[in-house]
Amino acid sequence: MAVLLALFNLKFQPQPNIESPFETQSVIMEMFVICVLVFAITLCTPYFPEVIDDINLLAGSLAAVLLTFTLFPGLGWVFLLIWVTFFVKLIFRAIRKFCQLYHAMSSTSDLFNRVLLGRRHAHHDEESNGRTTNNNWHASLAFAVGVFLALLPVKYQSTAPFETHNALMLIVIIVTVVYVATWQIEHHLQTSNNNSSIHCIIVTKISLLSGSLVAVVLVLVLVPAIGWFILLVWTLILMKQIYEACQMLHRLYQSISLVSYVFNEVNGHRGDLSQGRNRYRSVA
């Protein structure tokens, strides 16, 4: 992928007689951006490893095929034919596995329970290997951001993106600084064996959200139609994280209120006992 991107930038250098592939081959470039996003997401997804690995391989290989198709159309058609053959083979294999799994189950509910059980095991593995999962997410974000940054000079040959998308590029710079800072804090907390503390959890969420926002804004600059959709998905994920944080704070507040109530009741009960004893002694 790195070699193809280097050749891609070398071929489409800013020159008056060379048009950007985002104008001449917009569909291919949009598909390439989607493949890079799918490849980056599936690179760190812990659920259903067999299926996710196949999707990751297909997305990464298709991205390479699309770059080859842009650089050398004749060779690209050959690679695309090989990729389609491989894709059909994987589809038939997946259908066969699904049919075998379905016939092995006594009912559809058993299949549904197996899927849920697999997701629970995957979630448990993700929690037990949180540091590895976070590192995979960071590697995926670094890959996606690197690819999108390499595509910027290819699309904006005559004008710089700081002129046409000044606000978005400013957001990229600010969010990148936040991402790097929180990533360093997260790494420091992990090396200090504090990866289970509330501070590390908050810093990790901020780091991943800011890093993903960098990739989203870059996609918005490259392909606005896809970027707005990805931004909507990112906003929904952000709202979900805020909702879960509010629930956590609400449970924490309830716990503190319960402890405070029990403490006040115990102290009040002790005060009543001491007053009763004093009255008994005065009467005696």
C-alpha cells in the first residue's frame, strides 16, 4: 500500500496538464476511501474473527487493486478479475459455513444464542486485553490518517486545502494536538499499571474519539458525501459515550447518596442511644 501511494503521488504531481484523479476517476477514489475506512475498522474489531479477517483482507486488497487500476489500467483489470474470483470464493465458503452451522443447531433461537454468546466472549476478551485492543485502534487510526494525508496533495493540486477548507484544516490541527496529548497520557497511565482507573478510561475514550475525528474530517475534505455520513456515525457514537458517562455518574451519585444516608442513620442511632443512657443515669 505504501509503495502504491508513493507511486500515486509521483504520477499525479501538481502540474497544469495533469488533472486530479478525484475529478477524472471520482468513483474509483470514493471506493478507495471506503475500502481504507473498512480496512482500518476491521483491523481492530475483536468480534467474529473469521468473518472480520476475511472482510479486512478483501477491503485491503481491493484498495490496492483500485490504486493499481488508477496507475496502470491494464494491470488493474487483471488484478480486479483475480480479486473478484477470490471474493466469490470467500462468499461461497461463508455461505457453506453458515449453512453447516445452521443445520447443526436445533432451532433458529440456538443460532441466535450462539451469536450472542460469541459476542459476549469477544467482549470479555476485549476487556481482558484492553491494552492490546487500544493499541490496535491507534494503529488503525494512524494508518487511515496517513493514507488520507497522502491523498490531500493529489486532490488539491491547483489550490491548497487551507484556502478552500480553512475551518476544517484548523479543526484537524487542533484535534491532532488533543489526540497526541491524550495518547501520551494514556501510554503513561498504562505503563504505570493504572489502565483500569477511571482516569485512564476517560483519557482513552478522549484519545480514540479525537483520533477518529481527525480521520473523519480528512474524509470530509477529500470526499464530502462520504465524510458527512461518517461524521453522522461519529456523532452518534459520541452521544452514546456521553450517555454512558452520564449513567456512570448517576450510579456514582446514587452510591454516594446511599453511603451518606447509611452513615447519617448510624450516627443518628448512636446519638439516640447515648441520650437514652444519659437520661437513665440521671434518673438513677
